[in-house]
Amino acid sequence: MSAQMQSALQAFQSGQLEQAERLLAELRDTQSGDALVWRLSGAVARARSQTSQAEEFLRHAIALAPHEGEAWNTLGLLLDAQGRTEEASTAFQSAQARMTGQAAPSINLARLLLRSGQGEAALAQLEAYKAEPAAQLVRAQAFQAIGQPDAAQSVYAALAASGPANPRITYGEALCLLDQGEWEAALTRLDRLARQGVAEAHYPRFTALARMGRTEEAFAALKAVLSRDPSHIDALHGAAQLYWMTGEGDQIIPLYEMALKVSGGQARVYQAFVDVLLQMGEVDTARQVVEAARTAHGAAAWCVERALHVEVEAGDAEQAWRLACEAERSHPDDPALFANRCRAGLMNGAFEAIAPLVKRARAQRPSDRFWVAMDAALARAQGRQDDYAALVDMDRFVRSFRLQPPAGYADIGAFNAALAACLQHLHAFSAAPLDQSLRGGVQTPSDLRFRKEPEIRAFLDMVKTAVGTYRDDLCAQPGHPLTGAMPDTPEVQGAWSVRLGPGGRHVNHVHPEGWISSVYYVSVPSQVRGSKTREGWLKFGEPPFAVTGLAPHDYVEPVEGELTLFPSYLWHGTVPITSGERLTIALDIKPAKG
């Protein structure tokens, strides 16, 4: 390396970018065949936010030395920052192939995958480098993303013990503790960060305080967030959730109206406002907000999508299909519009028109069980009974198991009584979260997988035998969304309890990320047993939007002490109960990776 090149490198590393560029400009004239000159020139241009120039320099460096990986890695960072995800991924993979044994490109690719919602793939990228300090923070974040906060917390704890205090590590630890229901411990860390001026701490502080029942303090934490950013979408939704679950739903619309005003009508606030209105069942108000959004933002894809979503939720098949056809003309390839275009087509009987779109969506998102449900609904609506039965074989795929009580209980009834008493303490709110399938009931706020109560630990152990039997009785069939996705070791990815009161029910839904889903009956109102109207029963096959001929085709009667297992992509809901209380535990099992 020449003395001038060394000076340029030192100038770059010390942040003297103008000086580095002056030196490199001379070197590009005198040493134009040296790939290092062009690679460093690209790095300097990137640091100076000269993206086009940086890309030109880096690609020239690659052309001069195609066997070297550093320029590919820097190019990946440049492309990733521009949102050119596929090109960035290709660049990082090219760097990996040329930088054998070096962690940087794998870490960068893992970050990209993590931002794209591919936590499992991110972890796979880091497997060979999991001992590298630079990879640890990304690994912890990936474990969080795939619903393993206990594993993430272990990584964060190791990071915290190995170096000086780092707010990012403390923040990550706090989020893991929240996910595990350790609200006091999470709040201690978040309070410390808030005192240090870490603004991001205020929203999770709200979550901890809300779950601890400290409602006034929770709203104060939200105000701290919204005072800094009045259009903070998570904080707005958090406030809406808390208002809703504490019986103050009339505060939600004024909250969003104020956010629209102070944000100058930002697109993301309009989108969030429409979404929360639909969750509240305020369809007419949602229409008005959509019209205001379209006046302000024109025919942007998100405006079309929200308008279409409103009509789907309203059940207006004709208007929904008109908007779906508009979306096909104006935004034919936008995947954000696929779901509601297909919903509208099913509602309107336009089965042939949407069939290619359903097929395309399943191919693009093979792990998304929502699209399996849509494919199954389409097959049934078209009368393709063999295709439907291949996906929805009720005799093989829906099964109920009588669980055996743990040691120390005379029978399953005695265990359920103890389990019910334990669960009642966890149902802290007066209404369910806005974004759940639950109506007329409440849901536990934390994932039961991480609860320490012996009754809950015992229940999770009891489930393992039934899930294992269910899995072992299936015959593997590659490519099938159920029998082709059987995990070697079934693993729970989420568990929660639901308490339904008079009029309570679950609206029809699926679990897009699950393999099999379940419901365990802890207690059931007496009138549900043998009900001629199937009150409180689990129903299957009916989508949450009206499609001619797609009524429920099967029901399962709730029986205390029984666990019912079924494919996560099978539309399911419940018939409302008229009185009493229906207490259940639900959980999802992860599909096989890949």
C-alpha cells in the first residue's frame, strides 16, 4: 500500500472524508488499475451519502478484482440502505463466497433477513459465527423475532456481562422480559433507560405498566412518546388498545383525529386509523376516513387497499369487487392488495378471476397459512371437493384427545379446577385486545409458555403427549401444508387463555404462522353440553367473509378436559354462548423449518 493510499485510509477512518476524497481522486488518476483505490473511493462516497457515485466506484472495483469480496460487501450495505433488498442480498452472498471464514457478510445478510421478517433464516446465516461478538446482538434480535425471548435473553445477558453498559442490550433484555411476563424486571430496565434519555424506552414502559394494571402511569408513558412523535403508530395503537380494554373505547377516535391533525395527514396515520376503526367495527367511520385519505393522497396503493378492505369488512360484495377490479388495473403486482382482491372475488363469486392470483400468492408465500386457507375456500366454492378434501381431511386432520391429569390430582376435573383458579388471576382486563378474533371475552396478556405457575407448566407438559401422537399418526407427504410441514420435535410457538362471557365468541380466522392449532377446554357452561344449537361449539370451514355455499361443515363439542387439534390453516370460530363462562387455553405448534 502506497504512502498516499495509507494517508487516504487514515483520513477515512478518522472521519476526514473531504481529505480522503482529495487523496483518492489523485490515486484514481495515477493508480487506476488498483481495485483497492476504487473500493475505498466507494466507501468514502457512501459515507458522504453520494450513493450513485459510491455504486459506480464499487462496481468498478469489482470489475477490476472480481475474486475479492470486500467491495461486494460494501455494495450490499449501500444497496440495503436504498431498500434494494434483493440486489443487496445477492451482493452479500457474493461477498460470502469470496470472504470464506469472515463473519461480516453473513452478519450483514442476517440483518437484512431479520428486517424482512425472516428470523429463522437470519439465525441460519449466523450459525457459523455465533461465537463472534459482532454477531451476538443480531442473534438475540433474531431469537426475539421468532418468538424465543428466553433464548434471546440468554444472549443479551452474555453480552451485558462481557462489556460496558450498552443501552441497546439493556433495551433488548427488557423486551425479552416483557414477552416472558416478567413485567417488574422489564420495567426496572426501562425506567433506567428513560432516565438516561432513551426515547425508545417509553413505549415498552407503557406495555409493562399496562400489564401490571398501573393504567394512569401507562397513559403517562404513552403521552411521553406522543409528545415527541404525535404520529408514533405503535403508541397510538397501544393507547387504543388500553382504552378499549379498560372500557373507554370512546376515546379512540378523538385520539386518531388529533394525530391526523398534528401530523399533517401523514399516510401512515390514515392507514392506522382505518385499521383500528375496522377492528372496532366502525365501518361507516372507516369509509369516511378512507375518502379523506384518497382526497389527500390520491390513488396510492395503500388508499386503494384500505378502501377495498373497508368494503370487504362491510360485506358489500358488489362494491368490494368493483374496487378489486380497480386495484387490478392500477396496481396489478402489489402483493399488499392480493388478500383483499381475493376476498372480494370469493364474496362476489368471481372464482375463475381470482384463481391465478391465489395460486401466485401461495407460490410467493409458501409458509403463509392464510393462503392455504384461501386456496381451500376457493376449491370448495368451485365444487372441487377432492382438492378441498386433500387440504381439509376432517377425519384425519381434526382430532380431540382426553388429557391425563398430572400426579397429585384425583382426576382431570380436579386439575381443571386448580388450573381455572390460576388462569382467572391472569385475566386482568375487561375486554379483549382490538386485533384478536375474540368478541365478548378477555385474553391473557402474556404468553403462557413463560409463566412459572405449576398448573400452567403441568398443562404444557400434558399437551406434549397429544401433539406427539397427532404428529406420529400423520403420513408425510412432501409439499402438503400439513403433512409436508411436520416438525421433528413439535414446539409451541404461542399459548394463551381465553375467557368468554355471555354473547362471547371467536370470529372465524386462521393462524398464518402455525402448523397445528388447538383449544383445551378448562371449563364449559352446562348448557353447551349436547346443545341442539351447538352453543359454544368449535366450527370449521366458514371464512370470516360471506361466500355463497361456504357455511360451517363440521363442529366439535367442547368437553372439559379435552384438547382439540387441527391444521392452523383451517377456518375456525365458535358459536356464541348465551350465558355462563367458557374458559379455554389455546396454543399453536410451529411448522418444520424451510
